[in-house]
Amino acid sequence: MSIFLSTDLKYLQPYVPGEQPQDRRYIKLNTNESPFPPAPGAVVAAAEQAANLNLYSDPTCLPLKRAAADVYGLAPENVMAGNGSDENLAHIFRAFLTDKGIAFPDITYGFYPVLCSLLGIAHKVVPLRADFSIAVGDYKDVDCPVCIANPNAQTGIYLPPAEVQRLIEQSASRLVIVDEAYIDFGGQSCAPLVNKYKNLIVVQTMSKSRSLAGARVGFAFACAELIADLEAVRASFNPYNINRMSMAAAAASLSDSGYFADCTKKIQLVRQYTAINLNELGFEVLPSMSNFLLARHPAKGGEELYLALKERGILVRHFGDERIKDYIRVSIGTREQMDAFLGAVRAVIAEDV
Ligand code: PMP
């Protein structure tokens, strides 16, 4: 730490993304990326923009906003586009939470507390139930804004829209942020509800279901008033926040609903296949509506399993949080990748017999 660092950042603990080791080739099932390439039209559109990189990108993002709004029957005024949903979350936290604080579940996306410490936001943690589901009733008396991931990060558990509405309706004067990074793998989005509820912001990303993690594009959907506030923050931070190639790739990807449906369907089928096989190997697998599974084995600890799989060239994620330290999180890849993963798991378990 340098002597120049601002005192309020002395204890900042930055977000730790899933590792990207370069020492050998791994089957990468640790960061919930898509195993499929971007839509063909997205690749072409990005390449076309390479020759225009001498020019700034469109600061209004209007064609991209329109494409995203069309998916949910919304208007461009209901959308902010960002450099990944992480950036949108940062703008949301800056715009609406610095004087109010925020509440979120004890097990959820690790970026929320990091943003709180970066921006000096007080946060309250509301424990999930013993089965890791969100108990909406526990938020009844929470008077600061609430953020949930749906499906929830690390667990994959989905909260049905009626329950999300119950959360939103607990107080019209309390903001609810619903992070739908994993909604396209079987869930139903709450984005269409943003005109009904003026206290709702829905966050989505193109990193998972649209195979564009490297492009860094995400959206915030909300009523026009909330989006206008967010756009003011975005323009004060980086008005050209999405580069030309990513903007073109994202818009092209949104127009290819067939490819999207095909990829997300395949992930759901392979997810089911993987869960069944893990169950047969003795694992407890949480019910997931996302592109990953959180699973634990009665005889092998989470960290032990993670390390043994890494040795065999398979990267999964292990979290040290007390409640989930016995689990591994495995992203759903192709059927071939999951067969390699299951084969390695079988070998690791057999070592002890
Ligand atoms: N929200 C959740 C719940 C996530 O798991 C992730 C991915 N790590 C993000 C947001 C961030 O996604 P993006 O790539 O769009 O920044």
C-alpha cells in the first residue's frame, strides 16, 4: 500500500474473480462463461467496427438500448447500457445507495459488498433460509434498498416472479434491485414489470446467455425517471462506456433470437444431465435455474475437491464462506466438457475407496 492511498480505501478488499491460470490448458468451469461462441452475426459486426476504432463510440447507445428494450416490450428510455453489469451495479449503488445503505442475502454475488466498501455504503446482510432460498418475509421490516440476484449467485436458486413482486410491494418507497445475470437459463424476467413498479431496477448481462463475457455489455432496466438518474451518473463517469466493437456485437447478438434459444436450451439440458450424474455419485446438488451448479459430496470437502480437479485440468470454483465452504460451484459447459468433469470427479472419489 502506498503512502498516497486515500484513508477510506485502506481496508478495501477488492473483488476476487475466478482464476485464469496460464500454466496449462484447463477445462474452464469456474466463471460461468458460455462454452459457445458469440452469435455469428455478433462476430461479423464486431470485426466490421475494428476499422472505425479511431472514432469514439455512440454515447447515446441508442440502437443497442432499442434492441435490448425490444426483447421485453420496453422503450429505450427504460434502459441503460453499461460496460458489463458490474459497471451498471456501480452506477446504481452510487446513484441511489450512498445515503441509504443496502440489504442483500448472506450468500450472493460477492461484488455487492465490494462496491459497498468502495463507495462507503452501509450494508445489512439478511440470511437465506437453511435450504438457501430467499425468505421474502425477512425483508418486510428492512427500510433501506434491497438487492437480490435472481437466480441467486453461488446457489442458482430461483425466486418465482410472484415472490419478487411480493418483495417489491412491501414498500413503494423502497428501491428493489433484481440482478438477473442468470435469468435466461429457465427463469422468467421481471424486466417487463419496470413500468408497473417505479421502485424496481432489473440488471442483466450479455456475459452468460449471450456468450459475450469478453465484450463487457450489460443493461439496467427501470422506469424512465430512474434511468434518467442513472444516465446522469454514467455520463459523469464515462460517456463512451461501451466500445464500438462490443456495442455492435451486442446489438447483433440481441437480434439473433434463434441462436440464443438454441444455446440456452443446450445449457439447461446439460445442467440436468450433470445434476443427475452428480446425484448418482452421492452429491447433494442445489436446484439451479442458472448456468452453474452448487454441489457437495458427503466425503470430500469443497476445497479438497477443487484442488484435486484442478490437478486433473478441470477448473471449478470454491468459496470460503462458512455456509458454502463444503461445496464446489461448477459452470455448465458443453456435454463433452461435463463428461470430462464427471470423469475427473469419479476418479477423485474413487481414490478414497
Ligand atoms: N451479477 C451476477 C450475479 C454475476 O454473477 C455476475 C458475473 N460474475 C455479474 C453480475 C457481472 O456480470 P458482467 O460480466 O456483466 O459484469
